[in-house]
Amino acid sequence: MASMIRRFYILPVNPGVPDAKVQEMIDVLSAADHFIPGLLDSSAGVDLDSGTVIWENTFIDEASYSGPYMVHPYHIGAIDNYVMPDSPECITDNTYATRYTTPDAAQQVRGGIRRVLLVNAGTDAYGSALEALAAHPQGMAASAFGADDVGWVSAKGRPWTHIWEQSFTDMPHLERYLDTPDGTACSSLEGFASLGIDLGSLKIFTCPFKLSPAEHQSPPETPPDTAPVLYTITARTAADDADSYVDLLERHYDSFMVEGGCPLLNRWRTVDQGYLEAEIHSTWQIGSLSAYSDLRATTISDPHWTAFVRDAMPLVQGGSRRFHRAV
């Protein structure tokens, strides 16, 4: 049987984002296993110390991770709204994912507090020592450990070598663990060093988690949708910034889209002096959602796209990003 993949997506939230908007993203992420085949045990929560959103999930195999997940409408539409830097709805920055393979990703603890330790272990010996610690947990409801050895990796690479995920039934349970010698040692670089494990770096996230009943997860896979779609971005800017934003659209974003085979169909904007803000609406035609997924993979390396994100997105105060189908 193919190995399953446990993945943690780390999503730092931009300063000043309202709590309601963060909760909206958490709800979208947590519901992913209701929509995407091959994805299980999806839960998102806010780190108790940093405000970073942590999204955990399981893929039944690597093919599900690199295939249906990447091109699914729920990923391309709902999830990417919050993480793509060219989206007016983006509320995150410097996101990344880390993951590990495991023969059994069954989650016996279905809710409580998740403590996630991301580490860089410079040698195999230190990785093995961590694995031994995780195999004999003291004071935890569950413990799992693995190295990021998944074959398919995003353009951002592998930011951490290993993950140790710890489960606790509630906050008092976690607090009791942290007061133990093991909890103290496994909470800092110095603590691990006292155990003979020298780590290059360590990051710890702690957040609530709640997993859906298994029967509500991972719907049947459906044939890929190859119908053309309309990709629409509606951006709100200050009235004085509208001309600059349109100029950057024309010079950079349109060029990126056209080079990817996606022509501009229309663009319009609100009338001058008619509103407190300006609104610019642009629609491009894309061959299919799968074609957009291929285009998405080129964004970070494309000079026009990166210039647009750098120069135009700071002008955007809100808006929406949607995929439509003509009816």
C-alpha cells in the first residue's frame, strides 16, 4: 500500500487582518476534506503565540497530493483566494508547507490541542534520536514523527527536515506536559541539546484542532473539468491610485496572462468622482481550471507576475478573485 502523507501548511497572517476574515479562511481550509478527493482530516487553527494559521491534513498517497488536490476547483478557487499574492483577498505572506510520509496516518485523537515541532536536524543520527523520543511519548495523547521525504515538493522547497506532531486532549493536558522534564527539554534548542540532540533550528506551533467525521471526508473523484473558464479579478484602490493600478495591470499582469494563453476579455472601472474608492474589474479567458493550475506554477519565476505583485498589490485595498463559467 502506498504511504500516506501528513502535511502542515504554515500561513502567517498579514498585520491588521480582522479576526472575522482570519476565521473565514480557517473555515475554508478546514472544509477542504469535504470537497477534495484523497484529502482527509483537514483542520486549521490559529497558533496561540504568533497568530499564524496552521493547516493540517492527510493525503491518501502522493498521487492525490500532486494531482487532484492541485487542480481541484476548491483549491484553485476558495483556498487560493487567501494565499495567492495576486489575489485582492490574500491575507497571508511567506506561506510554506512541510510534510512527511507514513504507512498509517490514522488520527485516534479527533480534537484538542496540536503541538507541532518543525526542526532542522543536521545529521541522520539526530533525526533518529528525535524519532526515538517521539516513539515513547510521555504525557501526550498521541505522537507522530517523520522526515520530509515526500517526492513532490513545491517551488519553495523543504524548509524543515522533520516534523514531530503531538496531540493533547485540552489545554490543561498540554500545560501538565510542559511542566514535566520531557516537556521542558522538548521546548527549546537548549533543551534538546541537553538530551544530546543538536538542532540547526526549531519552530513550535500550538493550536486547537478538530477533525471531521471520516464519513464526511474525501468525496469520490470526478473526471477533470476541461471546460473554459472566465477568471475575474475585481480590485478596490484609493481613487488616486486607480490609474497606476491599471497601468501596472496593462504592463505586467496582462502580459503574464497572454504569455500563458489567457487573453483579456474586458476591463472596466468605476466612474471618476463617483465613489470614495475606485473599483477595477478585469476578466481573462482560460482554457480550463487545469490550464490555470499550470499557469499558477509559473508565477514565482515570471518577471511580469512578480513585478505586478511587488508594485501593484500594495495599492489594492480589497476586492475579489473568482472563476466563472458562462451559462
